[in-house]
Amino acid sequence: MKAKFIAIEGGEGSGKSSLVKLLKEVLADTAVITREPGGSPYGEAIRDMALKNPLAKDAPPATTLSLMFASRFDHIANTVKPALTAGKPVITDRFDGSSFAYNIWAQANGGLEKLFWNLRSHLDLVPDLYIYLDVDPKEGTRRAQARNAASDANGKYDHFDDRHVEFHGRVREGYLKFFAKRKWIFFPKIPHVIIDANRSLEEVKQEFMAVVQKELTV
């Protein structure tokens, strides 16, 4: 496999967690499977502050965005780059697309986009491919609520799971706007694949694994 950097993006209930679990089973130690926010010791500490702290839900969007990027800078420096340098592919559960969708579009109604691109300009690494799991907000919310009601989900979800369906509708809109960008200062267009996640998990798994395996061997 080639040392590629792949980012998996998706809203609540898109099946992302199940697909990441599948990746860990299939790829085992041949690839580094990580996540954001988090992915490094300090990044995980910032994750707890940004998502789990009771005060986090009412924090201004700029605060949340800044915490996400703080975690991201540490994650790239201490996990992603070392793995790529060692010749291992890296697949991250969420990356900057999530910051744009959740913090810029859903939380701030696009008002912090200039701050986002300013922070983004200080990252000297971009994914070779984004895989976006596109799910209808109503279906995603239904799935997330069912997941969170399960006994083994206790403590695994965060304050974004509790948002109303309109919020998750804006999240989806934010993702689509992010991937519609055609000009970045970093590269001509955002390399991405959109997978219909409204289908059965088995159907999504097949397409998802085909996309990943193709990217890691090209």
C-alpha cells in the first residue's frame, strides 16, 4: 500500500464509526487509523475539552473552531506526518471538512469562513482523498438517536449529537459547500468521493472499501 493520507467525513448517523471499525479490522497494523479532534495525546486532551466538557455546548463558534485546529496541528505533527514519513498510509476519522461543516456553516452560518481559511493556510498537509458519507439529516438523526440510546453508547457521543435536525441539515449543506470549492491556495480542487450513506450498511461498506483500496494502491 502507498503512504496516502485519507480523510473520512460525514454527519451524525452516516455510518462513519462502523466503517472506521471495519478499516481497523481489515487493515490492522498496515495503516494508521486515527481521528479528529484527537489522534495524539495532547490532541485527545483538547478533544475532551471541546466535546465532552459541559461548558462546550454553549461556547462561541470561534472558540470551538480554534480548539479543533489546535488539536489538528498537534495531530498532524505527532501522528500523521511521522506515519507518512515511515511509509504507512494514514486514514483519519474526520478532518478539516468537519470543521467547515460543523463550526463554520452549522454553528456560525458561514460567518467565520475567513478565520477557517486563515487557520487552514498554516497546515502544510492536505489529504490525498476525502471520502464523504452523505446521509439525509432526518435519517442520520434517527440513527444517531438509536445509537445513543443503546447501552454500549454511553459516554461515546458528544454535544453535537443532541442538536436538532435543522442543525444537522446545515452540517450537510456545509459539507457540500466545502467539497464544491474549486480553488484553494493549496491545490486546484478538493479531491473527494461522495458515497450515498442512506443505503444499507452492507452496500455502503462495499463501495467504501473499494474506494479505499483503490486509493491505497494507485
